[in-house]
Amino acid sequence: MDAAFDNEFDRRLFADLGFDNVKYVPVSPCSNCGNDGATAKCTRCRSAVYCNRECQGANWKTHKASCVAVADA
């Protein structure tokens, strides 16, 4: 069963409606502002996600220590 569905009923309903080939895309909160739908990842560690470049820049001082640790691992 696809991770996007909590139960078999939902999976079958989507398949019956023709949405069986739709890929599940998790909604991530921005690491800076917390808004849902962040899609831009830190290019160094790939673990932090951001709404845009402005949020990434605003969060750099906070994220820097964990980014270096993850990137070097």
C-alpha cells in the first residue's frame, strides 16, 4: 500500500477515479518560518527545507552547525 493512503478504501477510491499513478509528495514545513509546502532543500546537507532563498538565508546562522555536522558525516 502506498504511504499516501491511511487505508485500503482511500487507495481503491483514488484508483477508481484514475489517480492511481499520482506520486505522493510529502508536505514539509519550512525550517525557517514553518509554512507548509516548502520544497527548496539545503544543497549542502539536503535535510533542511525552505520556502525560498530568503528563508534559507534568514535561517543560516541557526542551521549552520547542524548542516556542517550532517554534510561531513
